[in-house]
Amino acid sequence: MSCIIKCSPIPSASFAISETTENNINWDTIINLDHGDPIMYESYWRKMGNKCDITLSGYQSLSYFANVKNLCWFLEPKLEEEIKRLHNLVGNAIVDDHYIVVGTGSSQLIQASLYALSPPNEPEPISVVSAAPFYSAYAEVVNFVKSGLYKWAGDAHNFVKNGSYIELITSPNNPNGVIRKPVVNGDEGILIHDLAYYWPQYTAITSPANHDVMLFTVSKSTGHAGSRIGWALVRDKEVARKMTKFMEISTIGVSKEAQLRAAKILGMICDSCLDPTLDNFFEYNKSVMIERWQRLRQVVKANDHFFTLPKYPLQYCLFTRSFYETHPAFAWLMCKGSEDDLEKLLKGHNILTRSGKKFGSDPKCVRLSMLSRDEDFNIFLQRLMVIQRVTNAN
Amino acid sequence: MSCIIKCSPIPSASFAISETTENNINWDTIINLDHGDPIMYESYWRKMGNKCDITLSGYQSLSYFANVKNLCWFLEPKLEEEIKRLHNLVGNAIVDDHYIVVGTGSSQLIQASLYALSPPNEPEPISVVSAAPFYSAYAEVVNFVKSGLYKWAGDAHNFVKNGSYIELITSPNNPNGVIRKPVVNGDEGILIHDLAYYWPQYTAITSPANHDVMLFTVSKSTGHAGSRIGWALVRDKEVARKMTKFMEISTIGVSKEAQLRAAKILGMICDSCLDPTLDNFFEYNKSVMIERWQRLRQVVKANDHFFTLPKYPLQYCLFTRSFYETHPAFAWLMCKGSEDDLEKLLKGHNILTRSGKKFGSDPKCVRLSMLSRDEDFNIFLQRLMVIQRVTNAN
């Protein structure tokens, strides 16, 4: 496992905090940091120009099938190849003794995992838990069609284990970036590892993950959220077969166009790590993350600690061969002041974020995306600085 | 609504039935007519060459969003435009007072419709019915996660109406090509019209369909099953909103690549109907369907009516301005002889079909795809001729 790293200039516009006042900043534009729309990555892909172009002809990919010999019969062979190549290069997951199941984003793969792992003939649905603060969509994804196979049972910390259950482990965690392990630790626990953010731009790769079911998505690894491509690495053949069955029933497979483009994009990322004439994808975007987090922490520190942000440990990254602390895709911002509803406070200043309540946590916290456009991130920081100064003074 | 029609040569290889004997045909290759894989369409799209090429750059379509102003926020505006253009040109559905919801194929749209139309807070799930023979996947799609919102209740003919229910109406019907109306006719019936095959290559367009929820898919209209693109035309805003919500929770929208390519393909089909220098898509593929059905009927008639096929009425097609009888995408073949399991009989000769049992009907029937490759269709006909001759003689 090795890579050649080419350093990249920090692409964001510089921003002088000291010159900002309440009057000379833009308060009108709505800055939406509620969703994790990964538009930040557009600058890297624009730099790549037409190197990732893919042309599809009208007569290509008509069939439902991609490879009838594969257990996951709708998985494009080229995508399978590039997924394996990328994991082997980055070293963030063991692929060699796992089956790959492709999905329409990782939301569908979560459902497929639940379908495959739930006992099929129990009178009661199996409980699905995750440690708070947990990804806000989990409860809805688990419960929306009132399945008789599985049901959401909330915060894993409060779960009284009594027989089998499924625990969703998100690491680094969405919303708060923490590296996670299972918390219930019951004998009959079935684990699903959501590793959407276990990539070198966000966190140190400390060892290759090697779990029974591991979920990844291009949305957060490459920035191509519009493609709706995720994949699962699944150790057990029967579980992989059932997950494939879920995909077959729910959507008869996964778009071939999206798979072929994802293969091209993942291939380009691998090439960028090996070819010194290209901007290394992970180094480039890691630089952007570092700069954004530095600036956010600078703003938060500047005014008597009205807000706080989590701290992350420094860890050695086997991929970049350097020490790195986690720079999550979301900031988990907490208000230390008297404000009880931080989402509401920020919304009053046209900044949309997601309340801690939605993550099974405190409304004094919000989750906000760190992957917005540069312009939006800059306006957000300007407003945040003034908000904390003004609110603190009142 | 008008179109210029350019006649096309029949593209299939000619095939002399009288010369075929048991010894000189290929019995080894497995001919899979079980799935409705629409590979037949490849010949048309190959003729179009690079006219439908679409190139996607690495920096395109990163966002989850396609149009935040649209109720269906992940629907590509170009796809919406081409869907409307095609329906208006063909005249097979009213689009102007309907919302368009895009889905990952029509399977996902069926689930989204059920989610949107089921009463949310009833103690018992609503019954979902369809008249036998019904599409074999309906039962599985409705029941696979044991939803508490809806449950499969089988053949609509046997349904004792008692309060609300959902009826799925497939017209032309899969598997047997019959034009359908609701059969339950209860006061509290909620109807979903699956119109995947209501296109001029399969049947006469007798009037624009104008129902509350109508489902279409590129798989069967253009042949691009690998794209996983379907759409719903939905009259009620709240239902469209809930269907969009289903897509949001289950897959956070629909692949942008597949949508953009589908837009290109649908646009090309419209152009082919208006530009006399192009092969008219519908006329070309209608010719193929007519020729295949003629040859199949010829084989079936040739040997004392061992098999039978449904008859379809001749109807005036407003689109082609000519009389046309339905030429379905599937043949619903029935064995009149003493054989009780037609699927098994054909499987014994390496022809894979789907038993009538799976459609809530008779195992003396099978559904077989009429959309295979020419070579496979030719081998199938050769074998069928010998099978009925030999089996009849025994």
C-alpha cells in the first residue's frame, strides 16, 4: 500500500475575520447547511477537467443484468474492480474475503442489511439501535413502512439487551465525528458498520476495517451524491445474497449509468494517488477540510467560547503516513450560552442547520455541513462571528 | 398531436419453419425468456449510432438536488420536459394536470404509491389486490418487508370488499396483454394504474389515460432496463409529495446520470417521430413485434393446436392512425394437451419461462418474453415447433 502525494494549494478564498462587522456582511441569502450536500468537492473535479468524462451510447446497458455469474448480478464488473482497487490502495477496509453488493446510495443498503439480518419468522420485529447522537435518518429509514421485520429502538446506550438486536455503528460518527465501537455488546448483537466517512480526507486510516457488514457511499467519499451509488462489503455469502434479493425486489438493481460513472471516478481517485502529475484527491480535499476547520475553530474561539466544538485525538494515518486528527464532514456545534434552541437561533439569521434533537441529543447542539460551497462557508463564518458577539452582549 | 412515420424494414432474420427437424436445431443453449429483459431494442439503438451519446464530466451532478423549486426536488428538469413532450406526442397519458415523480424503475414507484396512498394510522394494513393473472412481482413487492401499512390480498376477482383497499391495474396486462379496467369497483377503492406497456409498439393508443396515479418505465417503453428509471403521473399534490418523501427516505432520490440519459433517449424518440430522416422508434419496434407474433402464432397453429395464445381485438390507434391489435411484450402461452406443468415441460428443453402459478393462475400457462435477442427468439421458435410435434405424437 503506497501512494505518491502531491501537495496542493489551499483553494478557498482567504477571509479576514477582524475586518468583519455586522453591517458589511450578507444577511439575506439563506445558507443551507442542514443537508450534507457535498458541493465542496466540485472544485477538485473541475480541476480534473475532462479527465473523468464518460460517454454512454444509446445502445449500451439495456439489460437488467451486468454479470449473471456474480452473486450481485446487477453489479458492473468495472465498478467492482475499482472499489477493490481503491480499498486496497487506501487500506480502509478488507475487501478480499467480502462480497460486494451495490446499492442506490447507502440508505438503500441500510434497508437491505436490515432485511438480510432480521430473523424472518419472529412474532415481533427485531430492535434496531444506534448510540446517540445517531444519524438523524436512521429512525425514519427503519420505521417508514412499519416493517414487521425490524423496528427502531433508539439510543443504544439506553437499550436493555434481551435477546437479539441490530446495532448501527457509524464511524466516524454522523453527526459528531467520533470514532465509534459497538456500545451494547450483547451476545446476540448483529452489527452493521456505516463507514461512509472512513476516508483519509476526514480522518486517520488507523487500520483496515474488517467487519461483517460495512457500508460505503460515493456521496461522501468522492462527492458524487447525485449518482446514488453505495456499496456494502459483506463477509457472509447468505447475507450478501439476501441483500441482493432486497435490491432485486425494491428496485431491480442499480442504475448502470451511475455505476459506470462511479467506476470512472473511483479509478481516477486511485490514479491521482499514484501519478505525481495529478492532484492527489485525498490530499487536496484534506487541505480544504483542514483549512475550513481551522477557520471555524478560530471564529468559535474568538468570542469567549459562546459556542464549542468537539476535540478529536491526533492519530497516525497509515495511508498518508502522517499524524492527523479527524476533520468531520459535519460540525457538531454546541451553544454554551443560555440559548436552548440553537437551530432556531441560527435560522433567525438565515443559517439552516439540523437540531441535536433529531439526532437523539440536545437542542443546544446543531449539526452543520462542512461540505458546502466556499462562498456559503465564508458567509456562514462571517455571520457566526457576529451572532456570537451580538448574542453574547445581550 | 401528429407524427411523420417512416417505414422500416423488418430486421429479424428470416426463418423457414418447414425445414426444421429435431436433429438440426440447437438444443443445448439455455434460452432465458423468464425475465422481460428488453434486449430486442438494442438493434434500433445500434442503428441510431452515436445520435444518443451522452457525455458526463466528473464535476457534473454532484448535488443531491436537481431542482429545489420542484415538489420532486431530485427530478432533472430536462427529464421532466422530455416525459411531457413524449406523452403529448404519443397521446397515451394526460400530463398537464399531473405531477411527475421520478423513481428507480417502476418497482420503487409501486412502493412509493402504496406508501403515499395507505392510511397511515390504521391498526391493520390496507389490502392490495390485482386481478389474476397479475404481475408476478406484485405479491413480493408488497409483502417483502412485512409492512404494517399495506399487505398483499391476492386476486382482485376474489376480494370481498369491506372498506378501503388498493387495486393495481396493469394495462395492457402483464402477463397476458389484456386491456384492463378495475374489477373490484368498491366505493373506497384506491387505484394505481401500471401503464408500463401502454405504448404504440405494443397496443393501439385509444385515448390518453387520465387516472389519479399512472406508472411508466423506460425499461419497457425505450428498452433501457439497465437505467432503472420510471416515472409516475400523479393528480393529487399531497400524494405526489408523499411519493417524493418515500424516494427521499428509501434512496435519497434517483441517479442523475440515469435521468439525464433517459432524457436524451426520450428526446430522441420524440425526434424520430417528427423527423422523416430518422427511423420512427415506434414504427420500427412495432414491425419487430408484429413479425415475432406472426411467427409465434404460425408455429402454434402448425401442429393441431397443442398450444394456444390469447386473441386480441383490433382497435384504432390515434397515434399511428391505423388499426392495430395488441402485440404484448410477453406471450401468455397455454398448453391444451395433457401436460400439467408447462414451465417444467419447456425447461426440459432448455427454455426458461415463468409458470402461470406465479401470476395467480394456471400451471398449464407460462409467460415468456417476446423482447429477447433475435437469435434467442429464433432458437425458441425452432424448439417449440419440435416440442409440440414430438409431445403431441407421444
